[in-house]
Amino acid sequence: MTPLAHTSFTPAWFARSPHAQTILGRLLRPRKLVRLEREIVETPDGDELVLDHLRGEGTRFLLLHGLEGSSSSAYVQGVLSLVAKRGCSATAINFRSCARMNRRPRLYHSGETDDFDFVVRTLHARMPSTRLAAFGASLGGNILLKWLGEHPDQTLLAAAATVSVPYDLGAGARYLERGAGPLYVARFLRTMKKKFQSVVARFPDMPVDLRRAKRARTFREFDDAATAPLHGFKDADDYYTRSSSLQYLGRIRTPTLCISAEDDPFLPR
């Protein structure tokens, strides 16, 4: 393996703090860097997934976005542009409800690996001679690492990389309850609550607490009232425990690069 170069990070003079880097990156980075071809695929449980494909040759990269992201997210577009410059192909996976509302009484969550497994196997069946690699950011990275740990002997992916993964979901949720955390959480909860309300409106018999979910101000409160019961977990703690990728890392045999910033505003060091 080629050794990684040791370099230091020097931020721009106008974005010294990690908060400024996070916010400006979202506001200033372009969202339409490559041309994608959209495909809707039927899932085994009668729902649908939206896949956006980048044409190219050689290795095909599977991209998994973060919480409330999509193939249009600035960081996904940035990676797609790098893939395109190298002439490779890619498939950006939009998790259920992240490109358009899905049909089934469920959404997506940090430990949901079935959909990724379905996409990997579908693409491999279509192009068995094509080398596959995967990249996941934040929540998508947690899903990728959990899947790799669940399938230590898999040969479908040749390599993987992740960035800014919340390895311990409970610790990450607690970390965002202080400092500037609530400001970030409020932004995510706005769209998460709308999606949850849509599911409850279409499936009113779901065993969830809509009122408590709408009042939620932290990830733990929302996950306890919405995410956990909607996806078969006992409560938020059960969801965090069973879905955190930390417990799966030791099982991974696929060459995998995990990158995290020491001053990530979303995660404890």
C-alpha cells in the first residue's frame, strides 16, 4: 500500500472555525457539478429507491449521503466531480424519502443496511466484471461501515472510504445537545418532522407518538418518539446501540479508509 502523506490543514483566513467551514461549505459549494441519469428501482419490500448514475469507465463508485442529504448535496457533488475527472462511473444512492417520498410506512435511519445491500447486489448482477468501491459521508458512512462489518467475507466491494462518521450514535446525539449543536439539530429536525408527519398521515395506525415527535428539540427526543418505533426499535437507546458502526469496525476485512476531523462540530473527538 502507498503510504499516506502527512500534511497539515490550513483553513482560509475567513473560515478559521469549524463552524464557519461547515456553514460556508454548505452555502458556497456548487450542487450541480455533473450530469446524472436517474433510475427508480423497486425494492424487495415493495418500495422504491432513487439512484442517480454517472456515466464512465472502470471502477464504479457507490456514494451514500448523510442525514437529510441526497445526490444533490454539495459534498456528494464534490466527490462525483472527482470521480468524473478520473473517467470513472458512479451511482449515488438516495435513501428512502431523500429524493422523493417513498411508498412504504418507513423512512431511513443510521443502521439501515438492507437497501445498500440490495443496491450493491443489483449493480454487481448487472455488471459482474466491474470493480465496485463505496464512499459514505456521516450517516451514510455509518451505514457503509456497519454493512462491511455485517459481511466481513464479502467480495462485492473492492474498497471503501468514509468521512465524518458518527461511530457512536448515542455519544453523537449527546454531543449535539450543547454549544452550537441545537442550532444544527433544529435545521435537520425541520425536514425530518415533515417526513414523519407525512408517513403518519398516510398510515395513521403506526405505533408512534406524533405529538411528542413534533415537540422534539434533540435527536434523542425525536428518535425516541419517531425513528425507533417506526423502524422496530424499543427506544432511542436501543436504536443507537444496535445501529452504531463502532461495534462492527473490528470485523471489517475490506480495505477501508476512515477520515474524521478532530474538531468536527457534529462529533465528539
